[in-house]
Amino acid sequence: MNIPLDNADLPEGSENPLNAAVIGRDRSTLDMVADAVRHNQTVLAYQPIMQAMAPHGVAFYEGYIRVLDPTGRVIPAREFMHVVEDKEIGREMDCLALQHGLRALDKYPQIRLSVNMSARSIGYQRWSKVLDRFLKRDAKLGERLVLEISEASAMAAPELVTDFMGRMQQHGIAFALDNFGASTTAIGHFRQFFFDAVKIDGQFVRGIHVSHDNQSVVRALVGIAKQFDMFTVAESVESQEDAEFLVENGVDCLQGYLFGAPSVSPPWIENMKQRREAS
């Protein structure tokens, strides 16, 4: 059976069935996210980021936004973010991620946490109010907060981002450049940004111990980071062999399924329990 793939091949007034299916799926996803926001059914899933060198402890955690569907199933961001990221509800999701993260920092003073943001978050009034409210409540809270912004987002509005980063320095907030290497950031821009860390994109990390091309890329990225005094984190570390190569080549921290999947149950609570039982 031949299915038309282009609207030009269809009779006038008819619609491409594949397009209709995609539109219907996206509309369903958007409705699910809107319902989750409306009924306060959003959470963060936390993944540890480990120190590469001794004592090999947790450097900090990254919080990923999740929504709960009507059955209570946890839906990861990859299932919905592409649908909502350029809409108003995408900004709402940024606010909720930040709010959940700041609440965790407020409740657990022993942890440090990173949360994703975008350049568009900076100009979103509600997002700024959430951040300001928590910083006024606890002047030292910012010292345990890391805000991650992707290369693409930072380069879309570099002046806006650098101004915001400069203002947040007084609160001790750290900034990480996410997906480092995946975009086309001009090296000269590092002089104007205030990034404390870079997170090497996972496409260069997975299977790196057998990929000479990726090895060359990561060595270059680590060299650039060190030149600008930036901390390095390797994303998507999934094997011990990859981890060993990264450590040998100067990466400061490791993040990936080798050390733990994102969990909606805060992992530091289990770690605290284990330490109490061992003592």
C-alpha cells in the first residue's frame, strides 16, 4: 500500500496521515504536561556526579525535571521537552525545575545541586522571582547551586547570559556549560562568559576507550577547559573502561549510568542511612 508522504500528493482538502499522527501525538503530550503542571505532578530526578580523583565521592547532583502521567508513571524530559521547550509551558517547566531544586537545597544543607536553565529563563519574570525569593531567604543557598545552560542557548543570547552570570556571582552561584563540544561556540566567547565548569557532551564520551576520534576530541575539549580554568565533567559515562580513560586524561568529574541512573528518590538520603548503619 502506498501512503502519500507529501501534502502535494494528496487530494485537495485532505491531510497527510503521518503529519496528522505527529500533530496528534504532540498535542496529547502537551495536554499531559499541562495537566501535570496544573495538578502539581512534577518532580526532580537526581543523578550523582562523581569526583574522578580520590576520595571519589559525590561532587554534586544534577536534578532533571520529570512529570507524572495520570497513572503516576514518571515521564522523563526526553519524552516531552521537545514539544514544550518553545512554548509558554516550557518556561513554566523551567520554573518548576528551579523551584524543586532550591527546595531540596533548602531542606538538605549537605548537598550541592545543578539545575538546567535556558537563556529564555533569564527574561521570564516568574523564574527570576523564584530564584530571588530563595536567595533572600538564605544568603548562602547560592553557594550550593549550579545552573547549567547549553552551548546553543548561551550563544543565542550571549550578552543576556553574561550579564545575568555577572549579577549572580555575588550570590556564589556557579555556572556550567552543558553539551560542551556539541555546538559551535567560538573560543573567544569564553573570555566574556563566567563559566565555572563545562560538561563534555555524551556523544564524545560513550565508548571513548575504543574510539580514537572521540579520544582526540575529548583531549582537545579538556585542554580548552583547562586553558580557561574551567572544571570538566564527562556526561554519559557507561563503562569502567571509558571512566578510566577519562580520568587518565584529566577529566575532573564523571556522570552517567555507571554511577547511577536519575532517581526521583533523593540518593543522598540512602547514603546518609548507609553511613548511620555503618557507624
